[in-house]
Amino acid sequence: MLINKLTVCDLGVFEGLVQFDLAPRQIRSRVRPVVLLGGLNGAGKTTVLNAIRLAFYGRLAISAGMSQKAYEQHLLSLVHKGRQALVQPEGASVAIEFQHAVLGV
């Protein structure tokens, strides 16, 4: 599986709609399949990884024994809280575009 694009909206440190292009690049006829995430503390590196994990595994990404109510509270805690925003977002979203192969296709 290759993750091509991650889109988050009002999740963690990311305010509004933010898209990450994670598709492998081809440079001088060589495919570069590794994507590196870098940034200062608090820039959102862990948020990106947690968003991918949450999108694929849902509640199991947090804990197998987590109750539905605790899971919903955890999701609410992930919604971006803007310090200077007049209207705070009520929800957040994660979307992933990816390619996968089944039996070589």
C-alpha cells in the first residue's frame, strides 16, 4: 500500500484544511519511496502519524478495550482549539488517498 495524500481538517495543531502530499517521487529515473517528516517540537509530526493510524484503525488505534464514550471523548480532545478564533470548530476530519494491490493488481 502506498499513501498518496493525507488531508486533515481542524485536527490537533492543524487549523483548517491541510493536505500532505505523501506520494513517492521519481528523481532521475529512480523512485524515491521514503517520505521523511521533520519539524520543530509541536509542529504536528505525531499528529500526522496519529491521524493515519486513526483513519485506518479507528478505536483500535487508541486501545482495544476503550469504551465508546471514552473514544468519543478522545476524539473531541483532538479537535483544534484556536486561541484567537472567534468561532471554535465543532469537529475535525481525516481523509487518506492510497493505492493498494490485491494479488498483484
